[in-house]
Amino acid sequence: MAEETIFSKIIRKEIPSDMLYQDDLVTAFRDINPAMPTHILIVPNDLIPTAADVEPEHELALGRLFTVARKLAEEAGIAEDGYRLIVNCKEHGRQDVFHLHMHLLGGAKHGPMLIKKPD
């Protein structure tokens, strides 16, 4: 069984967040430490620790991450100029919270995908 995360508590509304969207499959809220003018986290409501833990039964929720990202990008006014969607996986992928989540980033021009080559 996966361990409880801060995102689980946000999904259940046990701790405050700037929630932008919630349905039976996913929840979206603003990142508390934004890296861009628009920085939204979209998470499946079921706790999936990492992308490496995805199973076929998660496909509906994972597809919903993308349709919600599109909706929120349009609402934020960043859809036309573009945005970046990021999913980090495990330590080397720089995943900080082990509850799979997608970052929706926009509102300014992004830099390169990788800042530097790995050591």
C-alpha cells in the first residue's frame, strides 16, 4: 500500500489549497512555490506513487490529467502561446512528492528541457 501524501490531504480538503478543479478522477490546484506565472498541479485522486507504478486501470484518470490540463490552460489564458506539461518520476527524475502528478506551467517563455547534462 502506498503511503499517504500531502496531495491526498488536499484531495480530501483536509488542508487548504487554491483548488481549481476536482471531479471523481483528478484534482487540480496551484503550486505553493510556482516556477512560472501559471503553475498548476494536476493529480489523480487515487494514490499512484510514481509513473513507474501506473497500471492499465489508471488509464482513465491519466487521460483526464491531459483534458483537465487543456481546460485549465484555456482558462488561464496560456493555451494560445503554449505551455509545458511535466511528470517527474522517482529520485533521478526529481520527483518530490510520491503521488503521481502533472505540472502545468505557462505564462512565460520556457527555457530548454534540461538545464545541464547529468554528472
